[in-house]
Amino acid sequence: ALISEIILYSNGYLTGKECGRKIVATYKLCSEQLSSQDHYDYGMRAVISVLRAAGNLKQNFADVDENILMLRSIIDVNLPKFLSPDIPLFQGITKDLFPGIELDPTDYTDLLQGMDIMADKMGLQKVDFFYMKIQQLYEMIIVRHGLMIVGEPDAGKSSMYQVLAGALGVMEDKGLMDEHKVRYHIMNPKSIAMGNLYGNFDPMSHEWTDGILPNLYRTAARDESTDRHWVLFDGPVDAIWIENMNTVLDDNKKLCLMSGEIIGMTPRMNMMFEPMDLAVASPATVSRVGIIFVEPHCLGWQPKFESWLSTFPDHMEAHKPLVHELFFWMLAPALKYLRRELFEISPTMDIMVATSCMNLFRSYVDELWESKETYDAVKDPVLWIECCFQLALVWSAGCTCDSEGRIKMNLFLRSVMEGRVKDDFGESSIYYTEQAASPFELKQVMPSGDEDKPTSVYDYYFNKEKSKWLLWTDLNKGFKVPDDSEFHKIIVPTIDSARYCDLMRHMVLHKNRMLFVGATGTGKTVYAQMVLLSLPKETHAPISIGFSAQTSCGAVQSIMDGKLDKRRKGVYGPPRGKQYAVLVDDLNMPKVETYGAQPPIELLRQCISNGGWYDWAEKGTPWKSIEDLVYCAAMGPPGGGRSFITPRFIHLFTQISFTDLEDDTMCFIYSTILDWFFQKNGFSGAVINQVEAIVRSTCAVYRSALDKLRPTPSKSHYIFNLRDFARVCQGITLSLSLIHISEPTRLLSISYAVFCLKKKKK
């Protein structure tokens, strides 16, 4: 309190003693009553920030009541970092300490006009929460040279600084508020090694080589224009790299390199960080920066949907109300049901699922979207839109759960499609009863099959030529195993191969990223490779990358750079007229660093989000823009050497979870293969007739092993998957290639011996 009192008196405050005590009391009550978060800091640096803000306000508004200035300083410095549940508590504390004082809103008319122009240009919605956070970011930039925008993905972090940067440029053009345009320099600190980040000495010649950060920092510091410079670190914050920036973030404002060079920061520069959280950041780092915290649920998926809706072509303008109604009537309750009732193999967020639904819907109505002639030729475009939306809904909100969850989701989606929504699923029921005059009816609901053989929503696709629902299995008719096939190369078409390949093909052709998640042996990699190899060779070329625990970001970058052609200065990509479809297998296998980051994942995220990476192999580490790449990925569920992927990377993909194959599907696959083998090698009919029994019994034993032979600390290798099933069938073919039998009993004994051998190896 004494330090605060002295600083306030030095800034011209007459009530410095009273105001100083109120600052200390505010932070004391906040530390006691508010929640405990990694980014909350109530130390001396936080107090100094309030005092600086109070001093600036006193200089500009000398005649205003000092209590008003102090309250404004406390709110402006602290409010941006609080979580939404803590804000009412903080407001209660300030009202108790400053009774009867009401603050007028700050006049940002000029800034708001620039923000409106940029929001329209970028196709963003003018949401109050979004605008409030941009204003807080602007206020923080004025009083702090180091700041962090913290929050989960799809909370609008990147859009915030992009809109603000554009708005400041608009204000400069109009000569408003003495502002200037912004140049920001982006990098992901975890996508490169420490030596390439800060610079290092050559171990042989002891010659110093600058890293990426000194080059960007020096460029910004030496610029003599009036432009603002923001050096942006778009990646995880941890003690490995950020502790070296303490001299930059504190009052020294100097970057000190190992070479002995010291680069000072100019008043026009800001160091900005964009992490998801500060769970592994040290208190010393947190106390040095201003923090703006954003939460996705405060924004919701609706603004993104409205922006996407505004991209509809003119000839589909009349169908916007229909699409709007479909999303709010069906997707909103499906998201609630997913969160409350089901388990996801790989966790998602509402906005991620909604984005997947938009992308799938867009890819399936491509004919209507791209061509007005095709649209005019379609007899009933409303039917197409409704059915394609149902398909997109099933494979977005309904495909991230496990097998048991799909059974529940099937029943719920049918109730939604048929207009039977439970009252406790808010948006749908409210929208249904208050905004719609009568229950909305679909022209064609997905069939439910017969009483003897019911089907689910996962069994159908919409055939546009016939304008009706057909079974996915209809796409597999007429399959025959070629005579010259090898066992490990045979792919028997099933309902899973039909639907997953069709979904992925649509997404890749429309430049959307796809992620397959599922247990070992469910066919993720095989299906993805089938799709990539089947793409038109005139326009697409596949690239396959396999990750392991030893994969480094340098190795991934070297592989990709070897495939890219130079198009023009600083721009690289596949050969002209083509697009690379990159398959990343075992995505979550790279080793997790001490503080939780995975550098190869961060490198790919930088490439997708920012359109390239830095070429650390060339002098000066120039930025390399990369064009015409679409990424697909496959990974197993976390556990057993596989880790959780950062949500900041997952949200860039449309995610589909693979469930375990049903018994009938497994029996169909291996019965087909064994039938082909026996007929090809001339076995008797009596032996061939035993194939079904052999496969069924093997399936029963496999299921029994999964249930009863659980892994334990002493038997950690008791892990069974579909590859074990395949090895048993392959073992039968290898055995019978050496022994030609004619009696069914001999077949049973050989199959039993093969299974026992596999079990013994386990």
C-alpha cells in the first residue's frame, strides 16, 4: 500500500493513500474469493500495471474524480483475464470498495467503425462478446508491451488480433486517434528447435548463426516508419523457451542473445502470445504480461454458422431459411445429447462438430452449389438439401462416439428427424414451439428397415440420381477376389469401407481435412490409402507420412520440402495443376515433451493455420509459403504409447471415429477370403462348407479373449485386436498351402492348432 501511495502521489493523485489501500484490498479479496487459475496473478507486477494505467488516466483526465479513475484502471487491467463465472464476483468486490460509482462506457466510435469494416471484409459476425474482447486487446496493447491471448480453440483469438490490426490500418487511412497500421510477424516456437529459435554457435567454427526470433525482432526494431509491429508467438508457452525472454517482457525491454548482442524494443512494438493455456508457464512469466482470456462457449457455434450461411451462392439464396431451420432444429439438440449422454473416443467441442457438419453438407450439395445450370435441372432441390443435411448431421454429431453411443444416437436422431424431441433439450424445443407455427416435416426421413431386420441412420446414403435413400452396402455389389491376390493385400468391401471411403473422398475433393480415429485393426490407414490412390491422377498426388515416437519436426519438414516445387519467390507447392493429399498415419505417436508439447504436431498446425513454415536450413530463415496441400490423418485412441493431441490441432479436422467391426462384418470378410483360397486351390466341397463354422468359432473365441483375458501388470501383453483375428485366418491359409486335405475334421484340427499357436505367442 505504501508503494502504491507514493507512486499515486507522484502522478498527481490527492487521495493517493485511500486509492492505494483500495488497490491492495481489491487484489487481496480477489485472491480469496475468485477461482484459482494458472493465468491469475495478484503480485507486485499486477499492482504496478494498475498504477501505470491510473497515472496515464490522471494525465489525460486531470479534472475527473480520482475514485473513478482508480476504478477504471483496476477494471481495465484485470477484467480481461477473468473467467466468465468470476466476473460477477469481481464486479461485486469493486462495487463494495467503490460504492455509488458508475463508469460510463469508453467512447470507441472510431475504433468500432474500423472493426465493422474489417468484420465485413473477413466475413465475421459483429458479436458483442467478440467486439468487447477486441476493445480489451486494444486497451492492453496501449498499457502493456507484452501480452497473451489465452483460450481454447475456436474462441476467436486469431480473428481478434487480425480484426484489430485491420481496424488500426483503417483508422490511419482516415487520420483517426493518431493510430497506425500493423505489421505482425507470426511464428510457432514449438515447431522449431531451440537453436533455430534463438540462434546458436557452430560447434566446429564457433560462428554465430541467428535464429528466427532475432531476425524477426531485429526487423521490427530497426523499422523507422510509424507502423506498429506485433511479434506473435502462436504456440504453447512453457519454461523451455519463454524463460529466455524475461528481459524482453520486463521493464528492460531488451532481447539478449548468447552472441552478446542486445536488441532493444521500440515503443511501437508488442510481444504477443497465443497459447491455449498457461498450465506449465512459470509465475515469473505470467506476472510479466497482460492477459486476455477468451472462452468458446461465450461465442458459441452460431456466429460461425451465420458467417458460413452468408457464403451461399445467389441461386441458393432462397434456401437460406431452410438451412438455418435445419441446423437449429436438428444440430442443436444433437450436440446437447452428445455432451450429456455419450462418450467420445477423442474429445471434441460443439463448434468443431458444427464446423464438420457445415463442411460435410457443403461437399454433398456441391452440384447445387457450384453450378446454376445443375441447380435448375434438379427436380426437387429442397429434397436434396434436406437429405444431404441429414447425412451431414449423422456423420458429424453422430460419429465421434463409441459403438454403444451410436446405438443411442441412432434412436435420438430418428426422434429428431421425425419431430419427436424431448422437452429437456432446450434449443430444439423452444425453437419448435415458439418460432415455428407447426412441427417441421422432412420430405424423406432415413428409412428404419423392416421389423425383422431394422437398420440405423448409419446404414444409408442419399443417391442423388434416384433421389432416395439407399444402403451403403449397395455400393459393394459384384465384388470378387482376383485370383492373383495375396492374403495381406485383399480388401473385402464392407459397409464400413463404403461409407468411410465415400465420406473421405468428398471431403478431400473439396479441400477439407479429415481425421480417422479408431482402435488398431479397424482399417483406418487402408481406407485412407484407398481413397488417396483413387483420386484423379491429373489433379491429385498422394503423400504418406508415418509418425513414430522418434519423429521430429525437422524430419517432417525435410520430407515435405523434398516433395515441394518452387513456384515463385517464397512460395512452394506441388507441380502446377495438382494438389498434394498428405496422409499422416499414427498422428498421436510423437513423443510428448516435458511440458506437454509435440513439435511435429505444432509444425503441421503452423502449416495449416498460417500457410507455411520457416526454412531454417537457408540463411536468414526465410518464410516459406506452401500452397495446394490438404491433410488427412489417422490415429488410435489415446493410451498405450499414444497421447492426447492438442485441441488446437484437432479442431482443424473433420473427425470420424471408427468403431470395432461387428461380428457379422468380420465373419463376412474372412469367410470371403477363405472361400476364395479354398476354391482357388481346389479343395473339396466338404472342406469349403466348413469355412463359415471355422470363422464363426474363431470370432467367438476372439470375443471371449477380449472379455476374459484382460491385461494385468504381470500379463501386460494380453492385448487383442482385429489383427489377431486376421493372423489366425492367414495362418490357416499358410498351413493348408503345405498340406492339402480332403476331410473337414482335418481342417478343424489345423485351425485349432493355428489358434493355439497364436495364443501361445501372446
